[in-house]
Amino acid sequence: MSDTTSNSHSSGSLTEVGPGRWTLDPAGTSVRIQNRTIWGLVNVKGVFTKVSGEGEVLAGGGAHGSITIDAASLDTKNTKRDVHLRSADFFDVDKHPSLVFTATGVTPSGDGTAQVTGELTVRGVSRTLSFTAEAAEISADAVTLTAELPVDRKEFGMTWSQANMIKPLTLVTLTARFVRQSS
């Protein structure tokens, strides 16, 4: 993944990032989903176009924060499907306009990765998630983390599947670029 907003790529360690408040950079962030349908023969892909967030790196190197996704911003390049995904069969955006991941712990390792633990809330249902994120950019003023994680949509009450055509696991690909807030 390339960084289009800075030339400050680094192969440094996340443990070198100093403490402070950070804001998610929407231009450098993407949340993509992929789900197999038609009995696993077709991949449906989409991207959430409205994402916000913030975080804090603590003096010891650990961090916490949150990412909020506008559920209605999902774009799969198929208007009819997008309308259905926004309905009560799936994201139910009228009742639950946001998907929120709250990272309760981000623990960096010395190899450019971090163990992320937190809670994902979708449709008012919260589930604990743990995954490894990889640093694609590390500088004094910007950090970009990437991760791929499977999410079982049934755990969040999204059980609609005509003739069992939709597989239960959705692959979420996250690129989250955080920039340091000015003091």
C-alpha cells in the first residue's frame, strides 16, 4: 500500500511512536468488505466511504481509540444491492446508522505490528475482536495500520440469506491512517 499524502514511510517500530492524541485521516483510510455469495462462487465487494475516528498513544507505547463508520456509506457499485444492504435485512441504517470499533488496547511489538483488541458494534450488537495490524507507515506525525479480519455477520444479527446463497463470513480489510493532533 502506498502513502499518497507523505513521503515519510518508515520501517521503524510502532514502539517509537510518541504519546499524544491522534485523528483518523479519512483521505488515507479505507474500510473494504468482501463476502462470498451464490454458494461461494461470486465475491461481492464494497467500500464504506465515510469513516472517522480518533485515538491516543500512551507514554508506555500502548494505545486506544475508536473508528466510526457511516453504515449508509457502503458502496458496492450496485444501487439495488446497496439499498438492500442498508435495509433491516442487513445493516438496518434507519435504526443503527453507525458501525463502531472501539480499540481498548493496541499493543505494539518490535516487528512493525500491533495486537489490537476491542469491541465491534454493528446493529446494536457488540462483539470482542482481536487481530494483528501491520504498520504501513510510521513517522512522528502519522501512522498507518492495515489489517484483514474475518467477521461473522450472523453474530451481529445479519442472518438474511436467500436459499443460503451468502456465506456467513465477511472479510474486512482496514487501512487506518492516523495523524498527530497539534498541541
